[in-house]
Amino acid sequence: MDGIENVTHGTPATAPDLVELKGVQKRHGQGLSGMHVLHDINLTVAHGEMVAICGACGSGKTSLLNIIGMLDTASEGSVIVARLL
């Protein structure tokens, strides 16, 4: 329950970011027929922060969420997801 209390009552200054993406790119397929769906995405989500991901159909929202949720990997860039205990 401590984690829930921290989110509800504020974030300590020393809390690590929950998600950090740097230069993330995602391509489906290879060569000229491949499709580039994420282009140089940089995103930081701090502990206790609420984020909405919006965009048009086919803009890469699901690809981004799959990468953040570790269901898929980025073609390039770094993805850091903090461990919560």
C-alpha cells in the first residue's frame, strides 16, 4: 500500500521516472516495403504523473504502448521502465 499512498499524496523528489524513452523508433517490415510508425520519440513519465496518448488511426499509439509495456521492442532508441516494488 505504500506505493499507492506515494502516488496519492505526492511524489518524493528522489523518486525515479517510471518511464523514459529516448530516440525511440519503430519500423514494421524491412527495406523499402517497411513502414516507419514511430519517429524519434522522447517521453518521460514521472512517478504519480497521469498521461494520455492521443492520435489519429494508424499513428502508432498501440506500437508505443506495446513498447512501454514490454510487449514489443523498439527498432532504435532506449526504453527504461522502472521497477515498482
